[in-house]
Amino acid sequence: AYTLIKGSGARMEERDAAGCKELEQFVLLAKSAKGPAVVELITRALEAPGVYVFGELLVSPNIKELSSGTHSNHYRLLELFTYGTFIDYTANASTLPTLSVAMTTKLKQLTLVSMASQCRTLSYTTLLQVLSLENVRQLEDLIIDAIYCGIIQGRLDQENNVLEVKDFIGRDVKPEAVVAMVSQLETWCSNCGEMMRVMESEMTRANKTKERRLAERRRLEEEVCCYA
């Protein structure tokens, strides 16, 4: 049995744009915030409904100042929400601020997005383990909420206990990962160029073969005419 949940209906590109716009208010506030006010700002951003990307806030000068100060754990928490997953949090929970209920839900949903980017069919068993959920009801509630929030699109296959993902929002990419992505794109472009050269060579060969056959056909037709 399939359960298809319809969210806002917005395309992922539109949802990405909306998320960035909703983050703008926090980026503007960060320009004048200092010390404890920056910590409060981070907390509000992480709990804010509709805000699922944090890269622009993370690189704000006043936010970056926290990275080496007394509140560095809050900076690392923001960094984790920007790039990481719930597993990353549980592995470092002792050195990070405690998550509120809203933060926990959001981080688990962001983890769901990251998992969807790796595989479009996700088993309930894997999701329950990765997201540290106790039962299928909790998992399906989390997924349905994520769909209504517009961060993923998909359907629940309750017969086979899997989530089939159709689409999902984009997440921020670590700077070091961009280098690897550029390298992969360059390799892809190189492969495409080589394929184009092979295709052009094959087309040239095919055209020459066609020309030879046409010339041979004309020669035979001329010989036939001579004997007619």
C-alpha cells in the first residue's frame, strides 16, 4: 500500500529560494549582534520554521568570531546544522549544546534530506536506526511533516516499509567538498569532449563510406547505360 502525501506543491527550486529568503532576516541581525546576542540568534535560526539552509549565516563575520571563543560550541552546532547529520550530533553531543525539541526534529529532517541525496529508496529499518526513532509511527510522522514543510517529496510504501523519494531541497556544501565537485565536473567535461571526438570521427568515417558507395553506384549506373 502506498501513501502519497501532498505538500505545499512548490517545486524544490522555489522551496530553496524561500528558505534562503527566510534566512536573510537572521543574516541581517547578525551584522549588529555581539557575544550572547549572537548565541541567541543562532538558537532562534536553528529553531525557526522554514529555515533549512544556514551557509550564509555561518560565514557572517560576527558569527565566525564565535568559532574560537567561549561560545565556540554554538558555532560548531550551527556548522553541524549547515553540513552535518543527526549521527554527527550524537557522536559529539558531549561537546555541543543540548538540542531543543524543534532543533532535534529539524536536524533529523535535514539528515533525511542528506540520505535522500544518496539513495532515492530508503528503508524504514535504516531510517529508524540513523534517526534514533523508537517506532514506525514516529518515523512516518517525521517524514510526513518533512513533506508538508516542502523539504522532500515522495511517498510511503507501507507494504515494503520504504520511503520512495521523488525530490528534495539542496543543502550547503563544505568548502573542501567544492574542490572535489569541481574535479568531478572537469573529469566529466573531459569525458564528454572525448566522446564528442569519437562521435565526430565515426560520423566522418560514415560519411566517407556513404560517399564511396554513392560513387560506386553511379559508376555501375554509367556502365549499365553504356551497355543499353
